[in-house]
Amino acid sequence: MVRAVTSPYYRYRHAKVLHSLRVGLAMIVSILATTGIDIPHGIWSSVTLLVVIGGLQHHGNIRQKAAERAAGTLLGASIGLVLIMQQNLIGSLPLTYGLEAIIAAICAWFAIGSAGYVGLLTAITMCIVAGHGDNLIDVGLWRTLNVLIGIVIALAFSFVFPLHATYSWRYGLATNLRECADIYARLLDGETIDEEEQVKRFLQINKRLVQLRALMPSVAKEIDVPQTRLEEIQRLHRSVLSSLELLATGPLMNADAAARSAYAAHCGAEVRVVRAILLSTARGLRFGHPTRLRIPAATLLAAAHGDVAAALPSEWQGPYWLGQRLAEQVDRLRALLLDTEPNWNIERHARSPRNGWVS
């Protein structure tokens, strides 16, 4: 059970469950730390907890987002206390309402920019602490204390079973590469692919591709790789998928089994190498074994069999050269992943001197 919970792949497969459990446990601690020892207005500790950690899942955005949310919460609490004190000193509710409106407008200005979390939570916490200017100073102080308690609990539980975006990115990319390898082999080995099934599979791969794009900012922070490098990996992955879609909707899709088998007989060696690269790259991403990526380049094999094109009928020239481009794209993707492996292979520190790599 311990091994399963500490396994990155297990946490990736059950990310929502683990995140829910983490937030639930944090909520229990929050209740015990406030209501359980009779701290007034303890509910605001739980509210702050949910605001800070409730929407944070991946380790890459926890540090930045949690710091931004903590800063916004502390700033809002301080402003709320100042509003309460000025209300007690001056006693003008219209002035308090005006000040709150002005502060809310300023926060809204920042809420639609790069400091969105800080601006939004500053305004929310100001309202929690100060109310509409009618809160007593001791109420504001208690709520400020509860806000601080909520922040501390949230930050502590942010690092319980951390869900690294890098693992989600790696496993998602590995799944897509395995899917591409299967589609390519089935397409060129003469096996008929149902059109509805084919559309469904491409939709699933494209959906996963979009999800990988959303993970890249967090991945870049976790592994200290410029996002432009991840963009290049994403672009090559998209190019591989586009080439496969063109092959799937071209002459090969409409050819009979005999014609596709004949094509596979001429181009089968290159197809097998491209498929092997896709599968070995997927295994390397899945298990963190860089040696699985070090296999013969598809472009070298293609150069050795350049005379294949001359032996093909004219109607197969298009698919053949498209297959060559696909081989080059796959090889470039493999090389780029191998080059960045020291960064994305974040379990390297778990290497055992006796057993090798630990997944």
C-alpha cells in the first residue's frame, strides 16, 4: 500500500482522489485547530484553507500560487483591520463604504492581470475581516488570526502526496506515442481500421494533446526547462499526429487489403523502426529509462532504403514520402526528449546502486 501511494504513476492515475483526500484531511485539521479549541470565527480558517489549496493540484503551481494567495490574503486582512480602525476613529460609514469601493476597484484592476490571484483575494479578505465597516476590532483580529491559521494549514498540506505536473505530462505524452505507434502499424500492415473507431482515437489523442499544453507552464517550473523547449516538443508531437491523420485519410485508407499489404511489403522495415522508436520513447517517458530512447535513428534507416521509392507505383509515392516526413519528425522528437531527459527524469535521485532505476 505504501509503495502504491508513493508511486508517481499511482498518484497520476488517482490524482483527483488523492487531491480530494488531501483537502478533506486539511479541513479536519482546520476544524480541530479552531472550532475544536473554541477560537472565535473559526469558519474563516476553513474558508481560507479552501481558497488557498482547494484548486491547487500540481506541485509546479503550488509554490507560486500558494505564495500569491497567501500574499493576497495577508494584504486583505491588513487593509480590513485598517478600515475597522478608521471607522472606530472617524465613525463615518459613507467614508468606509467609499474606501471599500475604491480598494475593490483597485483590486479588480490587478485581478485581470498577471497578479490576478493577489488582487482578487485581497478584496475578498478585506470584506471577510472588515465586513461593511461595522465589525469590531476584536472581530477583525480574530478573523485575521483565522486567516493566518488557514494559510499555514493549507501550505502544510500542499506538500502531502505532491502531484507533479511533470509526471502527468510524461505519462500523457507516453500514452499518445503508444497510440500513434498502434495506429501507424495497423494502418500500414494491411489491417482494416473502422472509420468511426479511427475518428474516436484521433479525438482522444487530440484531447490529451490539449491537456499536455495546459500542463507546460507548471512543468517548466518543476524541471527548470525553458517553456520554448517544451513548446518544440509539443509542436513535433502535433506534427506527428498531423502526418498520421493525413496517412489515415489518404490512399491507404481507401485501398483494399491486398494493396495495403503490398505497400507494407515495400515499406515495412521503415514502419517497424518508426513504431519501435515511438514505443521505446513511450517506455522511456513512462519508466524514466533514458537508455530506451537510444535506438537507431529512423532517418538513417530511411537513407539506407532510399531506392524503395523508385519501386513503388505512382499512387503510393505520396504516402511513402509522407511516411519519410513522419519518420524524421519522430526521430527529432526522440532526440529532443533524450536531450532534456536529465530535467524531466525527476525520479533520478531514487536510483538504487543495486537495482538500477526505480519507477
